[in-house]
Amino acid sequence: MSSKLMTENWHNILHFIFNMRFHIVVAAVFWSDLVDSRKIRGISSSYKRFYREKKSFLCIDGSKMIPFEQVNDDYCDCQDGSDEPGTSACPRGRFYCTNLGFRPHYIPSSRVNDGICDCCDASDEYNSPARCQNSCWNLGQRERAFVEGQMRALDEGLRLKQQLIEEGVLLWREKQAQLRELQQVAGDLQIKLDEHRRRKNEAERLKEQTLRALQTGDSGYARYNSSAVGVFNLLDSNKDGSLSVEEIQSKVTFIEDEKKVLTQDEAMTLLGGGHRMDLSTFRNTLWDILTSGDSVKIKDEHGAGGLAGEDPHLKAADRAAEWWATNLKKAEESYERVSAEISELQKKLALDYGTDWEFLFLNSQCYQLQVYEYTYTLCPFNQVTQKSSTGTEVSLGVWGMWSGSANNPYSQQEYENGEPCWQGGSRSTTVTLTCGTETGLRSAKEPSKCQYIMDFQTPVACQPVLKQRGVHSEL
């Protein structure tokens, strides 16, 4: 074959290949335009299986079969509006905004081509004079940044929560150890109390015995010759050698009621029925009554039983009784103080501080928030108060219980039985706990009369799994 013929053949082959490529490109453009022209607008990828091009279309609710050409022809054939997903023909229809790069969502089909941009990708205004810009990418960027910020905050919150859990466990152990120590102290004080009571009772008995002995002449009457003569001379105030009714009334009293003054008849009875009594009669009558110590005694005129106010034995017994009484009182005060601490600590430890005691650190803490003229104070596991700018403080409730959902029971607290409300009932507060890197009161509102809600942020409210609203990337 000559070189000229070969050249012509190659030329013809190349021309054929060029023409074929041209026709392939034209065909591709044609079919692309045809596919685009038949593209079903307003449906999500999950609904595309209902709109595969074929001779007929079955309404999604199964109510009617129509030619496929009537899909998106701007005339509503299906009762459920499924034949017009991309137009505003059906009143019950809805249009799917793909919003590539942002969140997809549905809008009522009545908003399609209404001149207002509802979809960030402008797909709802494909045949309207509105000049909509595709803003999905910018919106997606902002939302992604927001979500990333939330995730970073969540990660930090969970890290802090773990620290607080570890601190809570240590604090719980410390409180338990403190309780055991207080209970040991209370036991020691109880033993001390029993001993002090015994010693005090012994000292009082000794004092009473000493006083009775003095009054009956067993020891103190020695100052008066330990005889009837000495006592007679003590009672004989005017030293006329006889005892009168008046002298008996002024010197003698009842043992069981020292404040009661003898009547004239009672004094005469002690004098043997007469108005006077000499020493001889005294020895055989009143002296025996006084020394028996059954009903009457000589009045206490000198602070320790009249006749023996200066007796050293009685003074020592009195000092001992007073010393033990003072120490018993101190021991009782110490025991009551320790018992109160035990009761308060047991009350605190009985509360529910979470599965890992992560909320324990909030106990004994208070957090404030200023809202206009009011200062709100939340003391977790204790109470909620509201203080006005004038200084008036009102209780908005005391600790009631956890009231979160079954999935997250520690997400909400109830504070009940606050001060009475003028409309009746009492004030109450619901506190919602939210995840955050810091612990503090974020908001306080009164949505209805005397019913308050608060937002309290803390790391211990962070949950390990937090589902975030995703950014759509469907093609």
C-alpha cells in the first residue's frame, strides 16, 4: 500500500473518530437536558423510589393511578398532594429543600415560587422573579462552628465532671469518716454524762444527808452544846426562858414546804396546845419532834440550814454538788451539740447526690443571680430565695426532690412549700440543670404567679452522649 493511500485512510479514520465523539457529546448534552427537564423537584432521596420514570404514577397514599407526565404539571391529581412535590398546586403538599451543605427541611408547597426565599439553596423559587442566593454553605459553616463549639464545651464539661465525680467520692468518704468520728465522740460523751449524773446525784445526796444531820443535831448542833438547851436558847429569841407562838412561827418550818409559815394553831400544837413552853416541857416534846426530822425543822436563816450555815462539812458538800452540777450541764451541752451535728450530717448523707455522688459538692454552696431589682439565690439541696432591692427576702421553696425524666432523672430539681402566695398556695421553683464548663445560676423567671423556673449550669449535668443536630451533606 502506497504512503498516500495510507495517509488518506488514517485521515478518514480520524475524521470518523472525531465525528463519533461529536455525536456522543451532543447526545450526552441532549440526554442530560432531557434528564434535567424530567428531574422531580421537591422530593428527598428517601422518596425517589416513588418517582422512578415510567408510564404511570401511583399516588403515595395509594388512592389513584395517573400518567407519569402529570407529575409536577402544576395540577393536583392526588389527594395527598404527592403528584405535585415541586409545585404549589396541592394545598396539602410539601416541598423538600435539599439545602446541600446545611440542614434539609420541608416547607408547605404553597410557598413554592411565591417570591420569598424559604430554602437556603433557592430551590423553592426556580420559576419566580425572586433573586435568591444559595446561602447554605455559609449557614452550614456557622452551624458547624456552633456544633463544634458545643462539642468542645461538652468535652471540657465531661472532663470537669470526671474531676467532680472523683472529688465527690473523696468527699463522701470524708463525710462518712466524720460521721463515724462524731458517733464515737457522742458515745464517749454519753459515758461521761452517765458518770457526771451519778456523781452529781451522790453529791446532792451527801449534801442532803449532811444538812439533815445538822438539822437533827447529829453534828452541827455542837455549836449549841449539841443539847436541847442549845436549841431551846436558839429558839428563845427574847431570852425570857420560854418559847412563844411567835417565836415558833419565826424559827420553825415544814420540811416539805420551807416557804410555808406555820399558822397559830400549828405553832400551838408544837407547843403542846398552849401559848408558851418552858425548857422542861421542850425537852420532852418539841425537842423530840425536831430531832426526828419527820415533819418540821429549824428555818434556814444563814444559807445552809440555819443552825449550821457555817458548818465546814456542809459547805464542802454544797461545793461538790454545785461543781458536779456545773460539769454535768457542760457535758449535756456538748452532747447536744454533737448530736445535732450527727443529725445534720446524717440528713445530708441521706440525700441523693447522683450515682457517683457527683452533685455532693453543691451541698452547702449558694449561687446568686441579679434579675432587674431582684436577687435570686439558689442553695442546692436546701432552698431558693428572692430578695428585692428594698431588702425584703421571700422563700421560693425548700428542697423537695429530683424531678427529671426517666432517662435523665438528675436533670431537674423541685423546691416546694415556699412562702404563701397571695392567690393561695405556696411558692415553688423548678430548677433545670444544663451542661456547662462552669457552675452557676444562668436564668430565673416567673412564668406564672408564684411558680418560678431557673436554669442552673454545671459540668456534672453533662451527659457522655449528646446527640447534636447534624449538618446535611446529601447530594
